[in-house]
Amino acid sequence: AVCNLAMQFGEGDEAEHGTMSRPFGVALLLAGVDTDGPEKTPVLYHADPSGTYISYEAKAIGSGSEGAQTALQESYDKSMTLEQAETLALETLKQVMEEKINSTNVEVACVKTDAPYRIHG
């Protein structure tokens, strides 16, 4: 599970166990699929620079994240289709980014429960 991977960051001898260490001062969004229950469920975790991680349904980080998070809280609904959620994410980025959105400054990745993740091209 994603949370187990997050818990292993920085533990043990890296050469011996092949673990990764979390860079200091970096916030991460980790998306994946939880397969531990009776059904596969999508999960999203935010790991803050201190290493604390929290599960979210929708989350914004980085420059402009306060305005983006407010927009997501107001507009995101768990019953949205994937296409609607992707549109909301891009519209939210468009509102808070100073530069125009294009393929060189924004990448969209999709994590589904029934298929491998995909980066839109």
C-alpha cells in the first residue's frame, strides 16, 4: 500500500534494503490504488516537508495552493466522473497559475483501479 511505502522512506540501510529517503523540504502528492480491502479503491496522500502524510480526496500543493485548495473544496464531489475531475483540476490550475497552461508546464496523470496509471500526452 502507498502508506506502507511512505512509512519505509528513510528506514534501514539504503544499500541493503533498496529503500528511498524522503528529501528534506519537499511536499509530495502520492496517488495509487489500495488493494487491501474487498474492493480496489483509489487513494491520494499528501506528504508535507516534515514527513507527515494525510489522505485526501482532492489536494493542491505548491504556489497558489491556498486558492486552489479552496476551489477544490467548493467544487469537488466524490460522485464526479474521472473526466469531470480532470477538467476541474485543469480549471483550478488555470485560475491560480501565473503563466498559461501548456504541455511544457503541466502534465496530467490518471490512476485508475482497473488499469495501470497513464500520463496524458
